[in-house]
Amino acid sequence: MVKIGIYAVTSLERSLIDVARDYPLSVSVPMLDHALRCGSADLDDVRTVVSACVEIEGSRNVENALELADGRRESVAESVCAVRFYEFGIVGFLPQVNIFDTARNWLGRVDFCHEKAKIIVEVDGMGKYGLGSGDPKKEIEKEKLRESALSAAGYLVIRLTWRQLYRSELFHHILNATATRLSSN
């Protein structure tokens, strides 16, 4: 327990553990990722709290959530995508990877990349098109040029929307595309 003002509350680490114990991975992993990304929590500290909680230690849900947690993910959608990768047995995708062409020119940072299979998965929210220049048309054009450069560098780019995160078809496609590309290497 910690005190906030005059109130005794559970620590952030304990609260994250309780959420991981009681809620699906699609809820707990984004919370863990956010706490790790912004520096509010440290994974080692969370694991220390788990080991002190006899009623929680060994909980499969908590172990899975901690195993999947990664502070490099930059959005809830990316965290949910990582959970879906886990659920579909999709492995080898790293978050926030910088991609360069053969001349070592930087092409961009992508949400997920499987380097061996040369597959990029981007999780798109529409909000990003209003950022940057503030002109959605310009931002979409920049994104299309970026995707063309990634494709020219030999990467297969697969885009996911929020809606697609909760459908299985595209995850089957990612799994199959990864297997196909790995078998042809």
C-alpha cells in the first residue's frame, strides 16, 4: 500500500498485477506497456511485487501479461496487436524498428518488423493523418511514398486498422505470409 494524500491505495505495480490477473491480455498488456513506456513502472519492480503476492504468484494470466509487456510500443493499438500476435502464434516481430535501404538511408521507423521474413506490420489510426503538417492529404501522400520505399527495399507491408485487430483474417494472412517468406529464404 502507498498513500496518496490521506488515502491508502495499492501501488501502481500492484494495480497493474491485479488488472493482469482479472482482465484479458488486450486490457492488461496496453496498461503495462504504457506504464513501462512513460517510466511510471519498471518490469523488474512489477516482478518483485508479484513474487511477494502469494495469492498471485504463478498466475498464468499475470505471467503472460508480464511476458508480453514491452515499453517500446507507442499506442494501445500496437499493444493489442502484439497480444493478437501471441494469440495467433505469430512470433519474430519486433516493435519500433528503424528500416534502412541498402545504401543505409533511413526509410522510417515501423510499428512491427520481422527482419528475417522482411515483413512490416503497421497499425493505423486515422488520428496520425491530422498530425505533422496538419494537412491529411499531405500526410497520406507522405505515408504512401514511405510505403513505396519500404516495398522497394524488399519488405511486405501489411496495414491493420483498429477494426481489423479484432478479426482473425488478417492475422492468418500475417502468419501465412511469414511462413512463406521464411521458407523461401
